[in-house]
Amino acid sequence: MGKLTFPEKTIFVCDGKKCGRHSDVRKWLKEEIKQNDLKNEVELVRIECTDRCKHAPILCFQPANRWFAEVSERDVKKLFEEFIMD
């Protein structure tokens, strides 16, 4: 059995039909992780549909287990600061 290492923090981004239309949020997160040299500390994971299409896009920050709906690019900047940069 092989040993895997995972970053301490993970951001799950719904990539379902409606959430996937908000690729600007995912792209912003990806770029921010790269710019802050957090690639070994934060993983960005696209997940299948969360079945909450009315509230797209959906994000989840782990290990805090905090879920957010209808996240705008402005919102994601605040969330990134709170859950990743703290």
C-alpha cells in the first residue's frame, strides 16, 4: 500500500451544469493558490453536481466544513482570505 500526502486545506468547487458556468470563481481560486505559493498547502478539487443548482456556484472549504452558495468573485476573495490565508 502506497502512502499519499494531502494538503492541510481543500477547496471543493462544484462543477455541475450550472455551477460549471461560473468558471471565473474556480479560475480565480486556482490563480490565487499559485500566486501565494500555496500549492503544497491547499488543494482545489472540482466535484460533481451537488444538486443545488438554484444556488450556483457552490464551494466548500475544508477542514472547516463550511459550504457557501451563490458565490461571486467578490465573495470568493473574502472567503479565501478567511479560510485559507488566516
